[in-house]
Amino acid sequence: MTHSLAGRVALVTGSGNGIGRAIACRLAAEGAIVGINDLRPEFTRATIDLITAAGGQAVDLPMDAAVRDNVHAAVRTLSQRHGRFDIMVNNAAWVRYEAIATITEKTMDRMVNIGFAGVAWGIQAAAEAIEASNNATGGSIINIASAAAFLGLPNAMLYCGIKAGVVGLTRSAATDLGPKQIRVNAIAPGSTRTEAVTAKLSPETIQARQARIPLQRLGEPDDVAEACLFLAGDASRFISGSVISVDGGSTFAYS
Ligand SMILES: NC(=O)c1ccc[n+]([C@@H]2O[C@H](COP(=O)([O-])OP(=O)(O)OC[C@H]3O[C@@H](n4cnc5c(N)ncnc54)[C@H](O)[C@@H]3O)[C@@H](O)[C@H]2O)c1
């Protein structure tokens, strides 16, 4: 094991399950101290147990990552406790696909607050903490967008719009924060095998979807975690404002 992130401090929002959990475990396996955050304490606990059982270091940061003060407090807690802050992964989202006509204000608020505003708060809090850390290696902010950012999926006006917005946040923040040696990038996963997907789709739908993906399978959370590790570490030191598709080739095969 290389421990390429030894001594670095990271926070992954929504890391109690799915892609966020895989990212948190991967960063911790490379030696990072990782803040684990989720709305569901039992999920947070499960991720922390996985990391500690593998010999890694995890910090419990229960909070709603849609709320500005919570995100700032969590980042502050990590940087004060460990003397630096290096890596922010804005992953948490709440997703509902639905026809335009039936979208309510409640759905709008919930999706926008966590999926868009939460990412902006994460960028804001991380930028402040990374700058204050004055790390020789700068810092890395990674936003989890989606292939939906580039597509016109049916019944997904809010999701497509929010994820396109995450790409916009990423590009502008990369411009503003580059001179402080803070890199900002996004990952755009295609369909990835998490509970959020398998609970909603029948095995037949999953099979049909896989047949349309050039690499002929759904993504796994670990596929996204590998891309995130690359963007978090020094191997991507001159990459900022980019979006990496982790989608088996599907986004641009059919758009
Ligand atoms: N699974 C896919 O196919 C797929 C594809 C493209 C993009 N994505 C994106 O990847 C990210 C993770 O998706 P996933 O499939 O792993 O989802 P998931 O539902 O499995 O996990 C998301 C986690 O975030 C937590 N969460 C939700 N709101 C929160 C909040 N306000 N504060 C803190 N935690 C919160 C949930 O409790 C959950 O544990 C999301 O941004 C999603 O849009 C997923």
C-alpha cells in the first residue's frame, strides 16, 4: 500500500452509503484522516467501522450538509483537531425523478438545498480552511456531479439542472481558487450500483441499461472512488476545472 495521502485531512459529505462511503474508504486506505458525514447515524457508524477495521482513521461528523453553518463547523472541527485541511468531497444529494407538472416547493427546496447549495457551502468552507492551512501541496475540492449534467433525461428536470449547476460551480470556483493552489474538479458518474439506484430499478431495467453502456455494465462505487482518489492526490496536481466522466463510455456515446 502506498499511503499517498498520509497526513492529509478530508471530509466526504453523504459518506454513510453508496459512492460517498466508497470514496471515504478509498481516501482512508491511502492514509487520509477522513471526516464521515451523513443524515443517518447508523450509516455513518457503518462507514467508520469499515475504515477503522481496515486500520484507517475516520472522524464522526454528523450533520445536514445542506446547511451552511453545519458545513463550516464540520470543516473547522477537522482542521482544528488535525492542524490542517486538504480535501473536500461534496457528494451528498437527495434525488427525486418526477414529471415537471407535479414538482412541489418541498421537493425543489430539498433537492436544491443539498444538491446545489450544499456543494457551494462545501466549496466555501473548504477554500477557507485549505487557505488557512497553508499546505505545501495546496488542496483539492471534488464535486460529485452526474452524467445527467450533460443529458436531457426524462422526468429529471431538477436533477439535470442541479448537476449542470454543480459543473458550473466547479468551473467558476476553479478559476477563483486556482491562485491559492486550490484545485476544483468534478466527477460525472453514469448509472452506478448503489442502493439509490438498485432500490428504484427492476433487474430487467438494470439489464437493459447495462446493454446500452459501451463497457456493458453499471458503474460500481469503487469506480468513482478511484477517480476521486486521483483528483484528491498529487497525481492530478495540474488539473483544475475539469469534469471526469466515470460512466463506461455512455454519456457521449448517446448524446
Ligand atoms: N448512483 C448513481 O447512479 C449516481 C449517478 C450519478 C451521480 N450520482 C451522485 O453521486 C452522489 C452519491 O449518490 P449515491 O448513489 O451514492 O446515493 P446514496 O443515496 O446511496 O447515498 C447518499 C448518502 O447521502 C446522505 N445524505 C443525503 N442528504 C444528506 C444531507 N443533507 N446531509 C448529509 N448526508 C446526506 C444519504 O443519507 C445517503 O447515505 C450523489 O451526488 C448522486 O447524485 C449517483
